[in-house]
Amino acid sequence: MFVRHERDAVPADLAGEEGIRGVELLPLITNKDGARTFAMRLFRLEPAGHTPYHAHPWEHEVFVVRGSGELIGENETLPLEEGSAAYVHPGEKHRFRAGDRGMVFICCVPNPSP
């Protein structure tokens, strides 16, 4: 067992990532910690910051901790606020965009084997 505070997580290097603006990614729990199944990541988006518009073959779940924003898909845009939980289907194109106050969310995805 272990406990990690967000202030102690080392930000991922997002330099060179296309389509991303004002995003800090903090890996909280990964396969490097012995987690074989899921990775838990904390995203901090600056006001109007966004993730790239992308798709991947796995599902993921998101929980908004602070702030607000939108989950943008191919056919709809869904509002997100503190306390919102969102699900993205495998293969579904999506982007997260923060509102005027920014947004912080937890994202859980399958973890590759170590």
C-alpha cells in the first residue's frame, strides 16, 4: 500500500504533443507503482486549456474535482462541472476543454503491463 498526494507527483513531459494547450498531467498511480490493471492520472487544465482531439482503443472514466469545462465529441459537446463523472467509449474521438476557471479532473485508463 501507499498514499501519494498530488503535490508529490512528477508531471509528465507533454512537450511536443500536438493539439494540447495549458495541460499538466500528473501520473498518480501507474504500472511503475505496481498497479497492473489501471492508471490513475490527474489533469490540470488552465482556463481555456484543452487536451488533444483524439481516440484510443480503451475506455476511460473521468471525475471532475475542481472547475468546469466540456467534453467534446464528434456529435455532441457535454458540460462538465465539479462532481461530474464522464465515460468515453473505446474508439470514441474526444477532447476535454476547460472553462473560464480552469478544470482539474481524475482520469482512469487501463495500464499497460510493466
